[in-house]
Amino acid sequence: MFKDNFGNTIHLSNEPNSSVFYVGKSGSGKTYAMKSYIIEKMYEGKIIEVYDNADSFSKEKFENVYLNDLSNE
């Protein structure tokens, strides 16, 4: 059982969904892991929606840097 900061019980569903939430310290690889996950889901034909307050997933940054890195592996 989980509780939020106010002591309210958080109920988790047993039903599968496609929501992902990454948490970690700065420099721990969250952005890299998330971009890898997004690429995987794109190849599966999934629709991806990202809420990004740091501009790490802008179209230019994502396509020009990350996709080029993948093609060179």
C-alpha cells in the first residue's frame, strides 16, 4: 500500500496500461532511458505523448541527436 505526501492511500490498478514515469537524480540516465523507450514504441507503431518541461524532447533535439546516434550503432 502506498500513501501520498498528505497520507492519502494510493490505489494501484492491476490492469495493464502504457503509462511510464521516470524518476531519478540528475545525470542518472532518465532522459536517455526515456528516449530509448520512445524509439522502441515508435518501431511498434505506438502513439507517444511526452510532457517535457526541460525541452529535452523537442523534435529538433530528438531527431537530430538521438536518432542519428542510433543509426551509427
